[in-house]
Amino acid sequence: MSFFTNKVVLVTGGTDGIGKALVYSLMQQGAKVVTCGRDYDKLYHLQTVYAGKPLLALSADVSNEADCKSMVNQAITTFGTIHILINNAGISMRALFSETDLETIHRVMDINFWGAVYCTKYALPHILKNKGTVAAISSIAGYRGLPGRSGYSASKFALQGWMEALRTELLDSGVNVMWACPGFTKSNIRNVALNKNSQPQGETPLDEESLMSAEEVAEHILKAIEKRKRTLVLSGQGKQTIFLTRFMPELADKLVHKFFFNKGVLVK
């Protein structure tokens, strides 16, 4: 039996990328899964693949508090409880701040930060009863501000600060709070990243095939949840960036600037 067998796990943003890989792996390990997305075709596909299995795939926008509350209520109605919440839903951006419509930053914050806050608020009473886990998918951008991704960095800094406060509040409760920073992952996130006008980019500046797969990332995250880790940083580049930012910040400024401006990954 897997650690996740018969556990009720809510994964936000489960129709693409890491979220989809998490859903697939959890289903294979015998979990009861609740997930959400905004693409009806992708939700229908998930329901078709796992027809007759304990999967509840719902249409929900995590930036909408009412949708989050409804999703948690439907999870409780269907499965009776929630053991684990994985705040995975997220969106990125690529644009210089001086050129960026503020709506872009509002949208990124609403999904990446407020989406996690809303879902956790309504799921936490049930997770407390089970002494379960609240997890979030963050980024190296939560440790180091990245050029061209000012709103994304802000959202991940906010997410990690809030998660750290929540973890400290719940130290004696039996609930584990953790956040994972996968690094660049092969997924659709760069194609749908918002541009300066708050519209999807529709392209990626990276060689997607050279990146870690979403499936591999999902396995690392689930193992970290099982081991009740505090944080997970998957890439060597990410660990190096965090180290330099903490101990040699001016050097980190120069290296990050060179990477994003000279290698063409700032904007496309």
C-alpha cells in the first residue's frame, strides 16, 4: 500500500503540467483526488480517463473565493474529508515592469497568492482533524526576484512568507506545511505566461525538451509530502541561486541579470 492510499488529496490546477502529473500519480497510488481547472475539455478528459474511479474534477477559478469554497464543499460532500491540499494552480508572466499593464500583476497575484489563501482557508479545518498537509508549488522566484517576472516574483515571495507564517502557527497542531520549488519544468506555463498586456504569450523562450519532466517533479513533490519536509528545491541552479542571494547578493544580481538579458529568456 502507498502512503497515499485512500487519502483525500485536493490538487488545484490539475489539468496541465505538474498538477496533471500529480493527479495521475496520486490516482495510481490509490488516493481519492479532487482537482480543478478552467478548461472544460481537459476536465472532461481527466474524468474519462478515470471513469468509475475516485476522481472529482471540477470547473473552478482559484482566484475566485466563492469557487474555492464551493470546491472544498464538494470535496467534503463527495469524500467526507480532506487529508492533503496541494496549492499548485499558478500562472507566470514575462514583461519589463516599466512596460507592464498593472492588470497583469493583479492577475498573477490573484491566482498564485490569493488562490492558495482561499483554498487553504476552507480546507484547513478538515486537514487539522487529519493532522495532514498543506503544500504549495512555489519557485526560485520566491527566494530571488527575477527580471521580467516582477509580478510572478512578488506572488511567490508572498506565498512563501505566508506559508512560513502558517507553518509556524501550526507547529503544535500535527499539520505539516511545506513548499516546493521545482525550477524550470517542461510544461505549458511559459506558453500561457501573461505578457505586458495581460494576454497569454503563446510561446516559450526555453528549450522545453531539455527541462525536467512534470512527471519527475511530481514524484519528488509527493515523496517530500510523505516525508513531511519543510521545503523542497529540486534544481542545482536553484540551490545555487538561493545560496548566492543569501550570502553574496550583489554577485547574484549580476549573474541573474546576465542570465535573463544575455540568454534571451527575459521576454520573447
